[in-house]
Amino acid sequence: MEKVKKFFTDNKDVFLLFALSRLLFAAVLLIAQKSYADVLLLFDAEHYRNVAAIGYQEEYMTACFPMAPLVIRYLGHVGAVIVNHLAFFFSLVFLKQLILKMKVEAKACYVLALAAFSPLALFISLEYTEALFFFFTVTAFYLYVTRRNPLLIGVVLGLSVATRNTGSLLFFAIFVGMVMEMIRSKEYKKWIKNIVLAYIPATAISLIYPIFLQIRFGNWKLFMDCQYGYWLRIKSDIFKTIWVSLQVVFTDTYKYGGEMDAIVLFKINEAFSLLLMALLIFLIVREILIMKRAGKISIPSVVAVIYSVLFIIALCMTIRDPEYNAPTACYYRYYASLFTLYLGLGRFKEKTVQICMFGTMLITLLTASVFCLGVFFF
């Protein structure tokens, strides 16, 4: 009982911010004048529900990784929403511990507010992957930083990959961190044991979906290949992606059928995506410079940097066909579920973090309201 009481006392700010994030979501529904039941059915939710109901019957469905559909299938729609809320709440708990552990400059409550009032405030209430992915990646990094049970780290890492393929990027980054820890400490036996204990379950869980795809469709990487057909994606890289985004924002190269509403909306979408990419790159460089000035390498910071760099590279490997859609239409929400973004912003002075917090809340209100109106803004 004392432990429960202490948990509530230590996390009063988390409870408050979580409650306020629910009020923010209610405000979005009010602004959009939409019912919760209507919003629950929007866009990708249809695909996750279909996979949950009938399994992977068509190749295009393989773009949806299995974790979210499994939760929907065995816990139902209400259960999935409850799981998402619990996942987000405990994500904030672990994020707070990371903030305190890594000595982020701003107060923990302001950094947590950045996450609570981000677009995650919308997606944790829907049957999407954001809440689960955020939870598994934050938790895996927290377990690694605090040197908890390596077996548990492995299980959580594997589940992050089963939720989204970008979980594999943290999978690799933490492996690099463990190797660095081994070399620095020279405790080779201990760290080899930890790596084996972590990466046997992590690898086993991560391979379940590709093996299933190989058995079911004869193509273990179908989740990538299907993007180029049904999902109208084309191969790209960070330079091409930036160039196409700049063309969308500053020129009329891409007409989208000549519809002015679509052109304006996509220009705004691309501007947000470019700004978030630029911000993340700035935070990565800043973190490296902080370590250089300190004259000491922080291995958790190196892991966060590697994860963030790989995330940007992976995100820019494909873009939507710009003749038909905004090329980076999903990037906005993907950046919102990158926990290192919030840790990086926490390195700023408190006043700057407060400004970012209120800016984030305003952007979330506006863009999430547009989403709820049936326009795929994220």
C-alpha cells in the first residue's frame, strides 16, 4: 500500500498532465463538432480493424504491423482504447524518470507537457499504433538507461518492432550502447551475457512477423513492397525528400488535380514536416556538441542520437507519390511518437520549453481538428 501511495505522490504531475491531455482531445472534438464514435472510424483505423477481424487476407494489409490488430482482436475496440490510454500514461511515467536520470535542463512537468499536448493527445484515443509504439520505445530506453533486467529489455524491444518496423532502429541503437558499455567497463563477460539475454527474445519476437509473411505470401518483406503499389509510395532519400517538400511548399509544381484546398493543405503539411525534421536535426547536432563541450561521451545520449539519425533516414527512404498526395503526409504524426524529440527539447532553457509547449498545444488543436473533420492532415 505504501508503494502505491508513493507512486501517486511521485507522479502527481503525470496524472494532471494526462487528465489535461484528455481535455485537449475533448476540445478537439468540440471544435470539429464530431462525435468520438465517428472519429474512431477515421482513416487507418479501418485497416487495423480489418486485420483484427479477418487477418492478413490481402497484400496491402501487411503494411499494418500485428501488435495493434492483435490488441483489437482479443480485447475489442473498447479494450484497445483503454490499453492505449494506459500505455500513454505509463509512457509519461517512464519519460519523467528519463528526464530526471539524464538531467534535462527544463523542469520535468514542462517536458512531459510537450508530449501530452502533442498530436499524441489525439492518437492515443484512437485505435492507432502511436500509444503502443511510444510506450514500448520509451520503456525499452528507460530499462536500458537504468540497467534493468536485460531479458525484459529484449521482450519490450521485440514488441516495439511488432508494433512498427521503426522499432528496429532502437533495437540497433541500444545494441550499440551495450557494446560501448562493455568496452568502457571492460566487463566483457557481464555485458556479453546481458546482450545475449536481451537480444535472443528481441530477435525472436521481431522475426515472427517476417516469418509469417514468408509462409503466408512467400515474401518476408512484403510490408515494405506493398507500399510501392497500393500505398502509392516511391523510393527516396533525405535529399530528394527535402527537395520535393520544398517544391510543394514554395512552387506549384504539384497541382493535386488543381484543387486549391488540397494544394494549401498539403503546403501546410509539408511545412510542418520540414520544420520537424529541421528541429530534430538541430537537436541531434546540439546533443553532440553538448557532449563535446563536456569532454565526455554519454552513452545513453549516443543511443538517443543514433536512434534519431536512423529514424530520419528510414522515414525519408520512401515518400508518397507527390502527383497524388502530400509526399510526407504521415511524417508529422511519426515525429510526434519519437520520444527522443521531447528529451532533446528538454535541453533548452525553461522559458523556451514553455513557449514550445504552448505552440505545440495550439498546433495540435488546429491540426487534430482538421483530422477529425475527415481530412488526413497527419
